Amino acid sequence: KAGVTQTPRYLIKTRGQQVTLSCSPISGHRSVSWYQQTPGQGLQFLFEYFSETQRNKGNFPGRFSGRQFSNSRSEMNVSTLELGDSALYLCASRETGSYQETQYFGPGTRLLVL
Amino acid sequence: DAKTTQPPSMDCAEGRAANLPCNHSTISGNEYVYWYRQIHSQGPQYIIHGLKNNETNEMASLIITEDRKSSTLILPHATLRDTAVYYCIVNPRTGNQFYFGTGTSLTVIP
């Protein structure tokens, strides 16, 4: 099976703009989680989607949002970008989102905000 | 949710076994221990996981103590390509999210 794919891989934006990142999970996986990784904060959970519904949410401001489509593909959006949003954004998928399942990560999208 | 404690860095000679320890003293009965590694800002790569028994796959072995309060990841014959940050994670039963700590930065030395 193909792994988790993320597009784009690299992105440069300026403060105040908005950005949309895309994640395609492993075929058959219905749960998609998003994480932000920065040098200062490490890897932090953003949110999880399952069957087009947000099931869990981390401690991030409302500027960070996401959605999931019927084919399980997911997008996350960051509005009004700030310099501190520069990070590696990772998505991970698993079959149903049960805690007993392994999460598989994509390669990430590196976002630079200028 | 159980937190994990790992040494910040370790070195290992190429060809030798790398033993990476992890403490998870507050782990609950049905929580799994997962190990991932991240090579130079790529996506974390799944290595192995276990509940109570020791586990082995083509990449590594996982030794979990009988009281489940700690575990050790063993890379039997470390290569330069094993240089990475290794994360030990206790998979929580609620919330469905992984809490990544700071991990152990393993450097394999030629």
C-alpha cells in the first residue's frame, strides 16, 4: 500500500495570509491526525478527524482548522498566519483511530512564514 | 496520560547494539508502548510497539519490564542510517493522540 502523502512538501507564506495543507491517508484508513513540530515546542497534536468529524482537538487557537472528506482525505487550514506558525506539519493515519492501532506518519509539509 | 522519560542523547558505535531506555512509570494496564524515530525532520517512522511481552521485528526488539514501568528499544546492529531522534510514546486510551516528548538523539559513530 502507498503510505501517507502530504502536499505540498514546502511552502512559503507571509504574515496575515492563510494556507491549506493536504493529507491523503493510507488506503482504508479512516482516521487522520495532524501534528505541528517546532524546535521550541516539539511535536504537538492539533486535531484528529474520523469519518468526516473532528473527534479530538489539541490546544491550538481557532486559526487552526481542518476538515475531512468522504474519501478520508484531510485538509488543515491556518488563517492569519503568524511568524510562529513556521513549522513542520505532519499528518498521521490509522484504520479506525482506536488507541490500539499504530499511527503512520506522512513526510510532512514544511511551512515558512515570513 | 502516561508520560515518558528518555535520555536526551546517546552514542553508539557502528555495528554494535544500541540500547535506548525509556521510563513510563505511570503507564496504565492497557496502554501500549510505541517507538518511533525521526530522521532529520522527516515524518516519524514507526518502529515497534508492545503491551506486556517482549517484541521483535525486522527493525528492532522491544523489552518491557515485568512491572511495565520501563522499556528498552534494541537496535541489534546499528548503522549510520540509524542516526535519528527516537521517541518512546505511551499510547493513551483516551484522546487518540500521541504525546511526543523530547526523545533520545542517537548518533551512530563510524
